[in-house]
Amino acid sequence: MAIYRLEAKIIGREKRGRSVVAAAAYRAGNKLFGEREGKTHDYSRRSKGVVESTILFPEGSPGWSADPGQLWNTVEAGEKRADAQLAREFVLAVPKELDAREQFQLAVAWTRKELVASGMVAEISLHHTKDGKNPHVHILCTMRKLDGDRFNARKATEWNDVGLLAHQRESWADAVNAALEKAGRPERVDHRSLKDQGIDRIPQPKIGVAATAMKRRGVLPDPERFQLLRWVKSLNEVRPQMRDIQGPGEIQQFGAGKTWWEKSIIFMSRVRQAARETVLDTWNRLLDSRQTRERGNLPPLGKGPDHSR
């Protein structure tokens, strides 16, 4: 099914001296030289995951704004503060029900209408993961408008308005649904929170690139973020039964238990069994991993890991 996502964040130098040139090279899967730090940022070897990338800019922009190296080095040179905000980034989930061409056209059309039309210069990069389950777009945007052949001396603070972000979230949902309808697909997305949609479910936590990388490289066989995701999924599965207990005082089921407390006992035994299976499954994966085998200090199988600490 189609998934909704629009995440907006700021890329800044902060205390780590982060470079927007490096960020741009990583997202586009290319090689750029950062003039400020005198360093080449080469991410060309990860270009297989980058399906397509392009820069969009307002009409009348100088020629250098179409070149990623010149564009982002100019942004870097214009910001003097050690903790300067360098760029704004939007991360959008694109429907996997569409092909790559349709996904990229969808992102380009939305970026022109919602970002470039207001004065931003934006670099769009479409990413496909190896498993094909998470196609998404990174949009790296300037924090200042162009004034002739240079950036304006003041930042466009109106782009920070919370109301504008709310509008962008809704407009992206509308754009995705229009693209799905055009493609003849029945799936639809909703930008509203689960609560506003009237859905009684706990939002699933984001895994994140750090936890994914640790699992892929074998640093941790089962990172905490993956454990948390499974836990939230299990809670969502039992929420209907929990509501039955909190409301009428019994679980709506047939063929087991005559009274509400008997049915509740049956329900809780199922919860405990599901939790035990989850723990044992996690532990077995730990036993199968090379690192835990080499460690040689594991407790006997079946007792499970010690979660008391």
C-alpha cells in the first residue's frame, strides 16, 4: 500500500562542522569538492541507489545555480557563522505503485509548485533501496532567495512558518493521490495523524539509517530500533482486546471462557506467549550471529536474555 511521508529538517554546521556540499554529494550520489573545507566528497560509488537527480531554480537564475558544485559551494561561502543553517531538506515517500519515471515526475512537479515558485533553488534526488520497499525523494533547498547573480543578504524567514509546512504536507498528499488516480491505482494516502483520522493505533517508530547500517554490517544483529518496532506492532495487534477489557469488561470472542475474567485470562496468556516467542526469536538470532558465537558466554537456549538491566 502507498505510504505517506513528508519530513522537513534543517541541515546546519552545528558543532560538527557539517558541510552542505557533502550532504548534496551524498544525496545525488556524485563527487563534489568542498572549497570551504578543502575536501573532496566522493559518493559516486553509491550512485546505484540514486535513480535520478536534477536541480530546479526560479526563472532568471544565474547559470551557476544549475551546477551542484557551484551552487552548494556558493551557499557554504555565504554563511559565516559556525552554527549556520545551510539548507532545508524535504524527504518524501513516493508510491512504489508508480514506476520510477512517474515517481520522479511527481516529485519534480510538486517541487516546482510548492518550493521553486516561492524562490527556492532545489536539488531533487530519487532513491530506490535494494529491496524496493522504500522509494523516496530527497529535496535539498536553499535558505535564501536569489537576488540577481547572488543570494539575498537576508534569509527568507517566511519559509519557516508552521502554517506553510502544514500546507505543504497536505499538498503533497493531494499530489500523491492525484498521481495514483492518474495511474489507475486504488491506493490513497492521508497526511493527517492517526488520531485526526480516528484510527486507534500507536504510530510505528522509524528505524533510521544508523540502525539499518548496524544490522547490515553485523555490528548489532538486532538493534534496539528493530526491537522497538516489533514491540509497537505487537501492542497494536492486542489493542482491540485491550479496549474490550477497558470498556465492557470482557473480550468479544466465542468458544473460550464463560465469564469476562476467564476470557481475560485467556487473552493475557496469549499476550505472554507472543512476548515469549518474540524474545526467543530474538535470542535465537543472536545465537546464530558470528559475533555472539565468538563471544562464548551465552546462557542456555530457552532462558532468554536478561532484560532486568
